[in-house]
Amino acid sequence: MFIGEALLKIVVSGFYFGENTYLKDPWNILDFIIVLFSVLTWLLEIFLGTSISFVRSFRALRALRPLRVVSTNEGMKTVVDALFHSIPALSNVLLIVLLFILVFAILGIMLLVG
């Protein structure tokens, strides 16, 4: 179903060349990578068998499939974009929390030793 959706979008809007083509949207790039690795894993399993170890590493990319649902729902896109934009501010908070943990760890060690 995902392969069909990707192929249909590519046929309708074009693949790369043009203004509003398939690979100009970052969500479509994510969709394409997930579909590409799923097809690649499927082909490697068919032609090489499952005993090859690097095929198992491609299976881990199947965990990205739920992210495809985000690309079809505008509300979910807004939430995910807001989360990604909040990461720099959260990193500042993380540094402050780590500083407090360091201070209290030093105080705790001083109480245990002294």
C-alpha cells in the first residue's frame, strides 16, 4: 500500500525536476526513504536469504513506518514540527539540569567522605 502511494505521488507530481515535485517536500523524502529501504530489504531477503547479517540492519528501519502516518495528517505534522523546533530550547534546560545534578553529586560525595 505504501509503495503504491509513493508511486502514485511520483507519477502525479513528478520525481525531482520541477517546482512542486515529490522530492521537494521533506515529508515525501522521509516516505521515499522508508519505502526504498522496505523494498530493498524485501528484495535482499528474497534473493540472498535471511542469513546475511546486514539484511537485519535494514529491518530496523521498518520502525520508521509509523512516521508515515504523520506525513498524511496535518495536525500531527504541526505537533512533530513543534517538537523538532523545541529541541534547542530543551537542550539548554538539559544543561541546567545536568549542572544541578553535578552540584548535588559533589555535595553528596563530600557528605559521604567527610
